[in-house]
Amino acid sequence: MYKKKKKKHNTFVTNLFALFNIIVIILVLLTGFVYLLFFKRDTVSHEENRNLATFPEFSFESYLSGEYTEGIANYYDDTVPNRSFFKTLIANHIMTLKGIKYGEEDGGVELYNTEKKNQETETPAEPVTENTQTTTGTIGTGTETTTTTAETLPKANVAAANGEVSNNILVVNKRAIMLYGGAWGNEELYAEDVNAYKKALGKDVNVYSMVLPTSVSYYLPENYTDLVESEKKDIDSIEKHLKNVTNVDAYTALLRHKKEAIYSRTDHHWQPLGAYYAAEEFAKQAGVDFADISEYEKHVLSGYVGTMYGYTQSATLLNNPEPFIYYEPKTAVEVTQYSTSFTDPVETTLLLNPENFDNSSYYLVFGTDDNIRHVKTKCRNGRNLVIFKDSYGNALLPFLTSSFENIYICDIRYFDRNAQNFIEQVKATDVLFAMCTYSAVGENREHISENLNRYDGYTAGN
């Protein structure tokens, strides 16, 4: 009788625990269902520097092809509420357990191979924020992470005949480095494009080329050099093929200061201090005054984790933020922003207020790329400068406000005027091409010649 009661009691307890487990599972599933279905969904990922998926528009064609239902699944998967919190949690506590790192004494080595989604933009792409309308594309964020030794790391994908360069990223010594794939003849095409501007503009306009190296030229450990081609070799080749165009040697100017924070560890851009040294070299070549950095107001933003974390999701980068330091001229300037066709003027500021920026978007203090900006300075030397640039060129602008009377800064990717007509219209005395190697020898190069040959109906004197 006792055994029967004990058995009955054990069965009751077992059933009670089973019922409890079922209720807990139902509550967890129900809570997750309510959370995922009704809580506010994110629209922007600051860590990955991209807009998240949107709910697809219905059409019978997309429904029958399966694109509509696939789009719905992608939307719910990509826009999880509090996505940033969960991504950080995974990067900090789960991804760190994956794989084996080599070289623990210097932070380990991680190799990331990312897929280029938008080949119309430089590589990698720009940050996006909720309060800006930047239209640059992004690199795919569903990247696979590989940890391996130097002996087994693959050779970086070299540029194809059309100028496409590698997007491989190496994380080493707590720094993310793009592995440069080489120009393979496209540096000569870049020189030809810039030479065409000088030929069209004639002797009265000075034309300069300043191709900017990336951090791989200064911070790649020696035992990984077989992964990359030489930026210095391609930059030297560009100089060799320039005709009547003044070369600005930013490479050597930056090399002298490589021990300083001239490039970001967590972003594909340089730091403003690097732009300062490059601008100083350009001012020497142009024969204009240049203000010492002590004449600028220094701003320090802490906790910066830039685009490279978005591309790699590396916990190493996330857990090792860096300060973002930028400099503001103390002398007042007048700034007017125009559309990419040089219409619709709006007064603005030289630098944007970073108070409302996410810490992955601090580089946007220099503004976005999809506009033309005119800066009227207190300088009175009769020199007017047009800068054709990629995103690297944005950081140059504050450091040239003591050197030119008027500065017009235009992104080669978002410029809807005939370049020669525009230069004549603004009475430019100097034209500077300032962009990183990826733009100079990659697909962005094509915009340079397109802008010179574009029809816009404007003629000098209108």
C-alpha cells in the first residue's frame, strides 16, 4: 500500500513539473510572440551602418514568385525590437567563444570576407543615421568570420580588369584593416582622367591630385604583407603618369606621423588629424597660407566604434572603442549647401552638432556626401578652390579655411553638373582631386570622366 501511494505521489509530482514546464514554455513563446509582433521595430542599425529591411509591397507577381513572402520573413528577421542590444549581447558573450584566435599576445587575428552590395559607392560605405539622408550603399552584413594563422590566410582578391578591389578586412592589434587588392593598370586610367581636366581647363587653373592611402599602408604587420598589393607603388605610378597636374604626396606626409592617431582603428576612414597633415602638404604645394592646428578648437568624442565593426561584427572592435577627435576653426565662415546640381541654396554650418549622433556616426560631423557645399572664408588671396572627393575628402575642408577665399566641395559620386562648366562658373583658380586609393583605382574613378563630359546646358557667362 505504501509503495502504491509513493508511486502515485511521484507520478503526481512528475505530472505537476511537466505541467509547469508546459506553462513556462507557453508563456515564453507567448511573450516572444507579443514582443516580436507588437513592440517597436528598429529601422536603422548604427552598428552595421545601414538601413534595415522594410516591409515589402504586395503585388500578385511578387506573391507568385515567392519574393513577397520571402520579403516578409526578411523584414521580421532583420528588424527585431532592441536589435542593437541583442547584437551587442551576442558579440560580447557568444561570438567570443567561436573559433580559435592566434597571436593572443597582440589581441588575436581575425579575417573577414565581406560582400560588396553596391558597387556605385566607395569601399566600404558610409554610415547612415535616422536624421540624415545619405544615400551611399552598404556592404553586406551577413559576414562569415574566420580565425586562422598567417600561413593559411588567402591572398587578398586582386582587382579585376574593370577595377574592382577586394573587400577583405583583417582585424589585428585591435585594429581593422582593409586589405588593398591593387590597381592593376587602373592607376594609369585615373591619371588620364585627371589629365583631361587640366587639358580642358588650361593654364589659368591649377589642378592637383592627392590620392590618399588607407591604414593598410602604415599598420599592417609585416608578416601579413603577402595579403595585399602596395598602395605606395600605385600612388607612385599615378604621379608618373600625371601631365601638367601637380601631385600632392600625402603618403610621405602621413608616414612621418604614423605613430599618432591619424587613422581610425574601428572605421575605414582616417582620423581628422590625418586629414590635417594631408591638407598641410597640399597647402605647401599650392603656395597658400596654412593655419597651425593650435589655432583650432579641439573636440573629443569618446566611445567611437565606427564602420569596421558594422562590417565585421568583431567583438574585439566593439570592446575597444576609440576617441574621435576633430578640430573646428575659430574664425567664422559662411557655409551654403546646394543640391548636387548646384541649386536650392540653404545656409548651414561648417560642422554638424554630434550631440544627437550615435557613437558609430561621429564621422558625420563633416556632413553627408550627397550635396555641394560652398564655404566663404575670411581669407583674401583671390584663390578659389574646388575639391572633387570621396568621403575621405570631407575631413580636409576645415583645415583649408585659412588657405582659400572660397571653397566648393563636391563628391564625385553625387555631382550632377558638367565639371568644367561648374569650375568656370565659380571662377575656380585651383582644383583638387582628393580621394582614397579605393576610389581612385576602383569603380568610383569612372565618375571623374563622367562629370567632365556631362551635359548640363550651362555656358560661362550665364
